[in-house]
Amino acid sequence: MVLQIDCLSSPEECKYSILLSAYACEPGLGSEAAVGWGWAVNLAQSAHHVHVLTRSSNRARIELSNLVHTCRNLQFTYFDLPPWMRFWKRGNRGVHLYYLLWQVGAYFVARRLVRKRHFDLVHQVTYVTARFPSLMGLLGLPFVYGPLAGGEYAPRALWQGMEVSGVIKESLRYVSMSLWRLSPLLNLTFFSARRIFATSNQTLHQLPKHAQRKAQVMLGIAWDSDDGGGTFRHARSGTFEILYAGHFVYLKGMEYGLEAVARLLDEHPHIRLTMLGEGPSFTRWLKKSQSLGLDANVRWIKSMPRDEFLRRLPFYDALLFPSLHDSGGMVVLEAMAAGLPVVCLDLGGPGVLVDETCGFKVTAADPAATVAGLHKALQQLVADESLGVRLGNAGRRRAHEVFSWKGRVARMLRCYKEVLGK
């Protein structure tokens, strides 16, 4: 079923009419949902007419947003597969197959929209991964694709520190990436796109050569000042507070993070690590923490609402996020906006977000060198409180000036202008 909300529009005031394909698009959430919502709202607020094609399951949360009823240039069409085609989808189970089927149905819905009204271009913003094709380039409109992810991978030197299931997954991922260039549908997607954006150099270099020529790097995430970030950090208490926030899965690299914190504890007993999140690696990380003697210095928190998380961020002294491959790393951007120095690996999205002015990017070498690099970075922050303040202030500025939605949309609009020859 296709459902539609029409906001007040004023076409004569709009610069472009954009059809936005956003499978994930919901306010008040993180990850892909925040990306889809961010593009929709910020493009519309820049005086462009934005017609969003998204899932029906996103409708309830979207309609609760005041922006939907006040933004004159924002319009939604909702589509989902019929119940008999989605009864088997539960949570993450079957999500990839469901997404592929949704793409096929969404193409026919989009084709009907294109026949009814004028659009200058079509832009797919979620999901965008180099592993799955899109049919939006077949609508006969200029097609912009991305920012797309999926080409990030853990360096093979670090596989030896992973659990067995992680090694198997990384091996399969590595093999599948080598097959991308052979997929007819993916090549058709890349060929039909006028412009492609990739979230990292790793993803860009995994694209076929003909796609690389029209691709450039742009993170999929951006900072929205309305999220309440930018609160100045509280003065350090007697304890140095380190935060990890994210899924508990092997690819987040906290095997190495825990070892780095254990080394730090030998030198500075007044530290505490907060592990915020949950996931399949919880038991493994808990046992590792116990074996390293970190019991009294690690606090485990399953989850908390995002607004509460953002309020609590300024009470920490550093974010530790040694992700092995992360196309975005929204928590890194949130920490920067809150004034926290970041310690991460020089990989994927975090490696783009963080520079030497606002944190430490550790080279992902072999496990021993990686742990040593993380430890050294944390050690410097513990030893010099003023260093953390300087890095945190610079990170706040970088989040608001370099990675704001305003800047991201301005760059995309220049792309639209080039694509349309205007």
C-alpha cells in the first residue's frame, strides 16, 4: 500500500525537486534511520522540494515530528511489501533479502510518482551499501548514489586477535568484496549513477574502475546542532572516565581496547571504563575483562535513550572506539560535539572524523602494536588534563563546522548543480 502525506509546498520557491529513496528514515534514532531523516529534513529546509520514498513502518515516528507538519517542502510516500512477503522477517533476520525485494517494489512505486509529477533528480541515501544494487537509476532521471558503505574491512594482521566466528565473517566479507566487480546488477547501478559518494577511501577503492572515476569520499553521517551537543565538559573528578559506546561485536575492536585499559590501570589506578551497549560479544568481553583484572574498574550498561546519552557525554573524559571497520561512527561525532577527545583506529569513518587536532588515530598494525598505540594515547590524556581540554574543544569546533548537516547539504547541492548542468 502507498500512503502519502502532503506538506504545504511552494514549488515556485524551490530550487530543485528531489525524489529521495530512503528505506531507513526516522527521527529520534541513530544509525541509518538518522541518515535518511537528516538528508530529507535538511534538504527540504534548504528550500528544495523533497519527496521521500520510505517504508510504511517508519510512518508513525515520522508523523510525530513537528517538522513533517511545518516544513513546506517535505512530502512522503510510504511503501512496504505485502504481509505475505514479509511475515518471515523478524528483526535482523532476513533483512538483506527483504531489502532487495523492497528495492524492486520501490522502483515501481517511484516510477508511478515520476509519471505524475516533475522531479529534477533521484537520490538514494539509505540503505546504501556497495554489496546491494539499486534500481533508481532506471527511472530516466539523473541518479545520485550514496554515500555508500560496505567496503571497509579489518586489516588481516588483526584477524589473529578475533574470535573464530569473527575470522570466518571477515574471510567471507573479504571474498565477497572481490566479487562485487563481477555483479551485473551492481555494475548497472554504478553505470546508471551520475555521481557516487563513498563513506571511506576503502569503499571507494573497492568500486569498479568505471565507478571510481565518478566517485568521491563523503561520510554518510553529519552533526545536527538541534541534538543538543556542544555542552562543555565537566571538570575532571578524581577518576579518569573512559567511555566505549556501541554494539558488542567483534568488529568494534574492544578486545584490544580492554587490553590497553588494563595496561593503563597498572600505571594509573584511578580510571574507570564504562561499556555501554549489548551484543553477542558481551560474554567474551566480560571474561576478558575479568582475566585482565578489570572487574572493579569496568561498569557495564546495557542501553539508555539517546537524549540521555547525549546529556551524559560531557561527564566522561575520553571516548575509546577502536572499531576495525565502521563506515560512519556516529558515536565518535557525538563525542566530538560534546567536547570529548577520541581514541580510535585510523580506519573507516572514525579515521575521517578524527584528526590530530581532536584526538588520536592509531595505526591498525598487528595486535601488539595496536594495543600499544591505544595505550599510549590514553596514557597521554590521563597524564595531561589540559591536552584533553584542547583536543575536546577542537573536536567540538570540527563537529559543528566540518561535519554539520549545513555543510554536508551545501556540498551535495553543488553536486546536484554539476549533475544537472545548472
